[in-house]
Amino acid sequence: MKSVILIATLLAFTGCYKKVAGTFETREEIKLNGKRGTVTLPAARYNANLKVKTKRKFQLVIPGNAGHKFTFRIPRGVSMPRNYGQVRLRASEVGQPYDLSANIDTTQNRSEVRHDTESCSRQVRREVCRYERRPEREVCRQRNGRRVCRRVPGRRVRVCEPEWDTVWGTRDISFREVGKTTSYKVKFMAPNDGRVVARFRGNRYSSDREIISRSRCYLDRRYDRPYWP
């Protein structure tokens, strides 16, 4: 293919892809540019990983005793699809002997509504009390024109002050589990006639919890009484 055809890029690359595990199948013997020179791969099916670390390149990694890594450049002005889309690149742009056609698609599955409890916290203002030791002191009063003094022995007294405290409890939640599967299909094509010589297929699965509703936070015990640390 003599020109770059950007078919669709519905979501631009905005972060780093995680490693995508899959298979790399060659229909015939092919040659790819490795870190230390040209590597010949016989026609076979290999376990492989696809890694996109930057906006400007990605790697095809074939683990094993030999452990090959093949780097493919992404030209400026081209964004790799993140969830949906297709992009086609020439061999001269990716720095490998083959043209590439990458197709990325994502499906989502939502479970039925489920119910559970989760931890929660609230800031509560309450009295925090402690005992303090008051020293012995002299107390004097005027009585019938005379100053009368007496000794007051030392004693323990309770002192309470308001403080804010984080209090833990539980609350009811309603939610759905959302599973997302993103499939990656990459064709390796001969640049002279567009013949497919190899394919990479892989999937990446992720799940998340979609919260529908939350109740108020119920504290584990009453906090309207003085607190003694």
C-alpha cells in the first residue's frame, strides 16, 4: 500500500495501554527487524504480547527462550484507537518490512442490579473527656470583715472538650458489574500486493462497579456520649 489510509480513529490515544496477551500466527516464513538485526520467524503460531508504551511506538513481544521484541513506529499525525477504530500504516512508516492494518473493538456486559454493603465514614463532633490532676491550692474569702483562708487538697477532675473525629460505619449500595473486553486484531501485509502474511489476535478484559445508589452512612455505635480515650 503506497499511501497512509486512516480509516477511523474514534478515540485518540490518551494514556498507556496495558499489555495485551494473544497469539501471533505467521502463514509463511517472515522477517522482522529486531533489536540486534533481522529475525526470521518460520510459519507457526506463537504466544505473543502487544505493548503500547508511548504515542509514537508499540512492540510485538514473543516470549520464550529466544525472547524477541519487534518495535513498530507510529507516525506523527496518526492516533492509535483506544477502544474502537481501525488504522492502516505503510511499512516505511512503521520501520518494518510489512504494512499493518490494526482493528480495535470493545464490547461491554452489564450484570443485573446487585445489593451489598460497604464501609463509609463521617466527621462527628463530640465531647472528648479526660481526667486532670489539680494541685493543692489555698482559697481565701472575706468573712465578717476578715480574710479567711483554707487549704484545698489536690484532686482529679474531669475535663471535656469538643473535637472532630472520623467515625466508621456501613451503608447499603446498589450496583452493576460492568465487564469490558477489548479485542485487538493486527494484520501484517506484503507491501507489494497486500497479501496477509501474519496476524496478531489478542484481548484485554477489565471490570468495574457501576454504582446506582447509596444509602446514608450508619455508624457502628452511638457517638453522642462523651468519649474517653
